[in-house]
Amino acid sequence: MTAGKEAPWATAPPQDQLFVLITGANSGIGLSIGERLIDEFFATRSLTAHLTLLPTTRSEGKSRETIAHLRAYADKAARSDALRSRTGGEGDHAQRIHILSVQVDLCDIRAIYNLAEDLCEETISNPKGTEGPDGELVNVSIPRLDAVIFNAGFGGWSGVNWPVLIWQFLTQGLMNSVTWPECKDAIPTLALNNRKEYDYPAKPLLGEVFTACLFGHYLLAHRLLPLLSRPVGSDLHPGRIVWMSSIEAVGASFSLADFQTFDPSSTPYESVKRLTDILSLTCTLPSVKPISTSYLTTEEEEEERTPPKMYLMHPGIVASKFFPLASWLFGLYRFVMFFAQWWGSPWHTTDAYPGAAAATYLVLAPQEKLDAEAAERIKWASAVNAMGDSRIRDTEVDGWGFSGKVEPIGDEEEVEYAMRKRVGRHRDAKDVTSEQIVQFEELGKECWEQMEELREEWEEILELTD
């Protein structure tokens, strides 16, 4: 391991350090997660604690922009009335926020492995010309990762299918149409094997949306295990792998027979997000655990270690340029979203900052609280009330329900469950059965097996095994 210079957070005890990596963090939800983490870190953590954010981008230029934005945001947050009231106006708290940005293309498997090696075994630096309270962060070592938020992705849409939009509105109503739209035309899945910059062999095929949204992250998490796992008995909680999903990940969007969505009639983005749900929610189930435990363990471990935990969330429905729309249509889209929010939809967070609430919660919540909630069995959501105030709530998943169990159980639970069903539920949703939960676990096992086979296959093809 390459020795780096002493980092600015090194004087704080390990319990007062927090290291969070966010992929795709130069705009949208990813950038807002960084902002919200800064705000809530200042509000909830010790006044001597340090937060180190590691936003990933695809270029040094975007990294510079991201560092500058988050640095300015941290400076402003450090001068906020809330923090000044908490601290009595003493101390330069902006010095407790550190931004260290790295670059990676999640479709480039070799680049993913190189990044993981740099983070685990070498030192990393910010691009030249990016200074903060610490000066330039150059050649510093990352001792661990407390959370990785897998936000980066690629939608693969070409535009709106207007006849389908009108038909869905007429037959399903406004709320279902703007929450689970069926009108987004998808570009047929591109095989990365045809992209010269990646230098992949002609076979086996590797889909672009599948790799950008899921498989690249899946590989990265495995290679970051030295930073995400903990020695048994450690006072530090295990690392957290936070998967970004979508409310549109309905059961019908995914087919095991079309794992990477090469079928021209498929919906690649929604399918991959459904696969993300399946992998995360089944990770700890009995028939899946032997496979997931192997994935979350490295052969090089010299001591017994506690593996990281997986959590699942979605940001609600955010008006972003992720989906291609003309500027005038984007304005209309935002208006409809605000109307849906006012009409009672909990899912229309509309802006990226409220959409970042669930991810921030899963990073900062005490481990005891997450364990008590069985948080790894829930698809967490950023939600809002009619006034736009942020909420955190669970999401119903096809074939899984709210937490992988048949509800309701008793009188009080029945009332609560009925309320959850009534607010923001898909018009065709049905209560989950015990048979469906068993089938969901079986599907999870098959998906985990395919993912592990794919990982091992590509490691061998590209000669990336140790």
C-alpha cells in the first residue's frame, strides 16, 4: 500500500470520521445527496466530527465543478443560523467537510478495478486547481468507507410516445400516468462490445444500461470490500451499500430470460432497477445468503470480518434532465409534478434535494435503528406531503409487499397498513401472498447466481483476478 501524507481528518478519532462515496455526483440527485449530507451532518453529528465526501464523475473537469459546488455549499452551510445557534457561533466548521473527487466510467470494467485498487491500496488526489480549507488534497489514503451510494446511471430513452401517454391518461387517470408512465420510448440496448474505447471481446454481450446502472456498481462494491467490511468486534458499523432504484421498477418490467434487456421491446432502465430491487431485498434470505455472503467476502481476508450491509431506496419522482424533453415541455412536466404533489401524491418530490432524503437517511441513521427496522428488507423512499415537506417512507414492491411478509397481522397493523395502501399505491396493486414471497426469494437466488457467474466470467476474460 502506498503511504500518503496525513489527511486533514486524521486527527479526529475513527468514530468522528465519516467517509461516503457517491457515484454520478456531478449533477441531479447525486449532487443533492452531497448537499443534504452536509446539512444533516452539521445538524446531527458531533461538533468535532469530519465528513469526507468522495463524489465520482466521468472527467476531471466535472470533478472540479463538483468540488467547487460542494465546497461553496459547505461554506454556506457552516455559516447557517442553525449551526451558529448550535455552536454559539464558534469555530470554522467548513474545515470539517472534505471533498475528494475521483473519476470512473462505470461501463469500463478495467477502470472500475483500477479505481478500486487506488482507493484500497494506493493514494488518491483531487484534480489540480481545486483548493479548499485544507489546500489541495493530494496523495491521501482513505482508511475505510462508511457508505457507498450507487446513484450513477443511464436511462436510455429517446422521447415520449404521445398516443400511449394520452391513452394511459384516459384509462388510468392522472396520478397513475405521472407516477408509473408507460409512454417513455426506450432506445434498443446497445452492446458495449461494439464500443472501441472499451476493447471488449465480441462475446459475451454486455448491455449498456445494465452495466451503467447495475453491473458496474456490482463489480465496484465487490472490489471495495476491504474498505467496506470491518474486523469482527469493531466499534464501527459495517459499511453500507445503498442502491438507487426507481418507483417505476414494476414486476412486469423484468424477465429472467432477458437479463440484460437485449429484446427490442424491453424497457431497459425499469428492468435493471427491478433487478436491483430483487438483488438487494433478497440478499439476506436463507437460500440466497450463501451466494451473497461469498460475493461480500474476499478470499484475501487474513482475519474474520463483518461484511457490509445492503440497503435499497428510490428518490421519488424528480424532474430532471435524465429524461430527454424540450425546455418548454420540461416546464410543463414540472408543473404537472407539483400539481400531483398538491393533489396528494407522496412520490412527487419534484426537486433533487427532497429526492435525496432517503439516501441521506440510510447513510446517517444509527445502525441500531436500521437493524431494529429490518431496514435491509425495505425499499425506502424519499417522499413529500402536499406542502413539499420531506418524508421517509417504505414502498410496496411487486411480489414482496412492504417488507417481505404478509400483512396485516393485527388490528393496529391493519389500520396502518390500510393507510399505507391507500396513499400512493398503484391502481392495480394487490396484497402480497406467502406464495409470492417464496417465488420472489427463488427469483432472487437465480438472479444472484447469474450476477456472480457474470462477474467471474468477465474477471477471467479481462484477466482481473488476483
